[in-house]
Amino acid sequence: MGRKPTISRDGLLDVAEELVRQQGGGALTIGALAKAAGISKGGVQYSFANRDDLVSSLVDRWISRFDAMLGDTETLDPVDFIRRYIAATRTSQQAMDAKIAGLMVNYLENPEHLKETRDWYRGIFDRLASTSPNAQAARVAFLAVEGLFLLRINGIDEDGEWTSFLDDVEAVLTRLV
């Protein structure tokens, strides 16, 4: 019978998130994670074959959490979907700082991950494909929120303005529909 693991895969992801939060995405290595978790490099590699696998697992977990925040959106019209998207973005951004978001940029350097991300966005745009004025307003609001996300990666939220910008997007969306 093998030894009982001292830390789970999810536990390692928790430690990895904290490492990135404290030191940035560049600090996330198998060795640094092993040290922070108090286990061997082999112990980390039992759960994550390499750094790319680790980063991919972090991003997958963040996407799963975001999708859970969105909930069931199948029956929502474009405007209600974007309102829910804004609410989920607002909630998720409180937990994800710019350093973690910056790690996602590294994730996109892998062509396979870039394709997955493009497919995810294509699904959103397909959902908002109507030519109705409400669908157009929803698309513009979506683009604004995603633009804010990219700006936040670059440090726009140093003064805590992020939520007021999301408030602006919601206010304009409400005026347009």
C-alpha cells in the first residue's frame, strides 16, 4: 500500500494561486510550488507533469468557477445573459487579482490553449449573434467588460475603480435596452 498524499491536487492549486498572487506568474514553477507546499518536486509532478499542465489546470479551475457563477444561461435572452456575465465578472474579479489574470496570458502562448479560448469566445458571440438592438447592446456591453478585464491585467485597478467601470457598463446597457 502506498503512502497517503499529504496534499491533494486541489490543495496544490490553492498553493499555486497564492504563490502567483504574492509573486506573480513568473514565480510559478514546479520547484517553487513544491517548496511552498512543503513537498518534493516529484510530489508536484505526480499531479502536474510540467508547468504548462499546472497553468492549464489553474485556468481550467478558474473557468469552471466562472461558469458556475454564470449558472444555467440557456434560456436567457442576450441582455439578461450579459447582465449575468457582468455579475459573474464582478464576483470573480474580487478573487482574481491582476497577477493571476496575467498568468492567463501565459496560458494563451500555447496554440492548443489559444484555440480553446477562441472557441469559448466564439460560443459567446454565437449566443449574441442576433441583429436585434438588444443583442447589439449586449455585444457592446460584453466587449466593454472584456476590455476592462484586459485593462485590469495591465494595472488599471490600482485605485479600486474596477467596479465603478462595471457599473458604467451596466448603466449604459440599461439605457440602451
